[in-house]
Amino acid sequence: MSEKYDLRKVLDEIKAIPGQYHETDKEIDPDADLAGVYRYIGAGGTVQRPTQEGPTMMFNNVKGFPDSRVLIGLQASRKRVGLILHHDYKTLGQMLNEAVSQPVKPVEVTKAEAPAQEVVHLATDTGFDIRKLLAAPTNTSVDAGPYITMGVVYGHSPNGEQEDVTIHRMVLEDKDTIGMYIMPGGRHIGAFLKEYEAQNKPMPITINIGLDPAITIGATFEPPTTPLGYNELQVAGALRQQPVDVVKGVAVDAKAIARAEWVIEAEILPNTKMQEDINTNTGFAMPEFPGYNGTANPAVNVVKIKAVTHRKDHPIVQTTIGPSEEHVSMAGIPTEASILSLVDRAIPGKVKNVYNAPAGGGKLMTIMQIHKDDEADEGIQRQAALLAFSAFKELKTVILVDEDVDIFDWNDVMWTINTRFQADRDIMVLEGMRNHPLDPSELPEYDPARIRVRGMSSKLVLDGTVPYTMKDKFKRASFKEMTNWQDYLK
């Protein structure tokens, strides 16, 4: 069998590609400084300007954590994700769509086969303090505390018949306590937790950090593409054509990802909540994907740590900046796959590709490339937009373009809106729908007449497709195809 995929194998591959990886031995403070530095180097996305797309960075000298390293921005470039998954970055959504339908189940291995359990710290050990053990960064000076932003939570239903993985924001609150925000609705770990709470039992989980990106991208699928009980580790298995290794926890009745860098074994306490920013009282949580500081939640779930395990050799804490391009990759590419899955079933052949652009943080906006065969297809593009909203309830804006438009080139998309669009006929507005509560324009005080509760939104369709009968009026200027054009750069 080929070498097993994990974060270290992926890093070895991208180190060989110029411009994709950089590491530094200069000391960095994880409290605001680390994210502050990477903001300039490679964060991208909706991060405060100036920012840019750049290499992933490994910080080898983290203040206060001599035995640990911090990696940031591994997926903060769609092109780099393509290199990591060995696939054309423009059709990653299609690749993930196929992976969901061809799942490869994880396999259980022994502790001896699990690098993630080479070192074990029990919460009962004298002096145990997660805040001194795990180099979790604080992204800004007003964050509620150090956050685990790239931790894959792995849990199962009380009867053990269903299991799943999801990603949540998690703040280190005390030496053995984590505050976990589980967004209402849609997240499978939250559905399992309700079953435990009905029995007043704690829910055993593992929090897995430092993973092959095939796992972190696959873990962000949501219903209806992956229904309750569909373990998204099967997506990673399909992407790699290699099952993900899992292992029994050392202190809780839950499985861990065997080739992770770090694993936190814990229990979510039943029917118990705490203030997210209890240590800072700033009113803020951490920067979230829309580009704003998330509001601290007054009642996050309480997670009690039972053990921490990790690799021997300078284990890597993988982290991200909430509004960065990395979130666009993790949330956006699976959403593209979900949209493609639904439209392919309903109107096959009419949507050629979709792209969830950074301007929407990977969640709020999609650009759809439409194919029309004849005049009878007129209007099919708007039905495609409605299907996209059905596939992903957090989607807010859909832009429809023709096949000759590069959906990954923002100037090309805006050219469409300027030359193939009239505002009085090509805008659709759908009022009173659900969206994402982290969008600050969806507060009731923004529009009291239409937004009754936080997270309601009007949804927008911009139809930049050319009427089929007028295609001859919208032909782009055509240039001679030159196969030897690169010779003139030598």
C-alpha cells in the first residue's frame, strides 16, 4: 500500500513546489502577533486590507511553547488546494461531488499504529493545563481567548450507530475547559448532542488538530448532501482512495483520527452553557468568515477535557484566520459540490461549473456558469439559482454568467454585469428567507419590517446570461490562437 496521507506527507509535497511554503525560526507571540503577521503574507479572503494570497507558513519558534509548531494558511489558496488534492483547482467542486457518492469508510487501527497517541497527557495529571500545552493562537487583541479554529470534532450517537465529524469554533476557557459554539441547525454533532442531553448524559468527543486537508475540506459538508449519520471521513477516503485511520480514545468512548498531530479527548456536558468571553468580557469571540469580529455568545457548550495526546516530534498546531481564503476553501468547495449535485439531478447539463467566491467567505455567494442549448432553455438559469438556494440555505447571492465567462476571474464576472445585464429586468430578490446569523446585515434593527429574527435575509440573483436569441449580439472579440506564444517570453 502507498504511504498513508497525513499533514506531514502533504507538507513534504508542497515544500517541493516553489512559492507554496515558508517557515521561520523567528520567535512569534501566538497572542495576536501570529495572525497579525500572516494577515500581510497570505491570509487573503475577506481579511482587512492589505492582505494577499501567499504561501502557507510554519512558525517553529512559538513564544511559551518550545516543543510545538504552528501552521497557518495551508488551504488559503484554491490553487494550492488543487496541488494538495492533485486536481485542477477549477473543478474541485466536481471532484468533491464525485467523492461524496463514492465513499471510502475509515478503518480502525491500534494505538501502536496511531502517531496521534505517541504522547499522552491525562487531565488528572498534576499541573495539567490545556492553555500551556496547546499553542492555540488568539487572532486579535479583543478575542475571547485562544481559539482552536481547525479542530475536527468527531463524535457518535448515544447508541453508537451513527458517527460524524464537524468543525466548530472552540475557545480555551480554563485549564481543562473549552467553550464550543455549535450553530443551531444543520450540524450533525449538535443533533447527536440533543440525544445525549435528552438522557442527561455527557457526549464523548475527540477534537483532532493537524490533519490532511482532504479531511478538513470533507468535514465541512452539510445537509442535504451529507445527511445525518453520513461520516464525512468517507469523503477524505474517497479523495485519497485510501481509508482514514481512526483509533479508540485513551480516556473517552470516542474515536480519534489516528494520524492527527494533536487529539483532545473530552466530553460535552449535557444541558450546560457558559459565557464565551468569560475571561475577557470584550463582547467579541473571534474574526468570522464575513470579515467582522464575531459577537461572543452568552451561552456556548461546555467541554471538559479528559486527555490530550499528540505526536512525539514537535507536533503541529494547525490554525486559520476566520475571514481568510482558507475558510473560502474549506466551506466554499464543498458548497460548490452540494450545488452541483442538486442541479445535476434537476436540470442535467445546464450548469457547467460553480464557484463560491472569497467575497462571500465561501458561504454567502456563488457564481454559476450556465449552458443554454436552445431558446427553450431561456429561464432555466434562474431555476438553477433557486436550486442553489435550496442546496445551501446560507447562500445569499447568486450571479449567473454564460459559458464564455471565467467564473474565477472577478473582472470577467463584473464585465458580464456591466455589458450583459440591465438592473430593471435582470435582478431577482427573494424576501424573508433564512441565512447565516454571522452576517451583521441580518439583524432585526437593520430592517425591522422584513427581518423578524436574527439570520433572516433577502436573497439576490443577478442574471448576467445573454438571451439565447440574442447571442450573436454578444460575441466577444476573437483573437488568433497562438500555440507558440511562450516562445516570445524566452
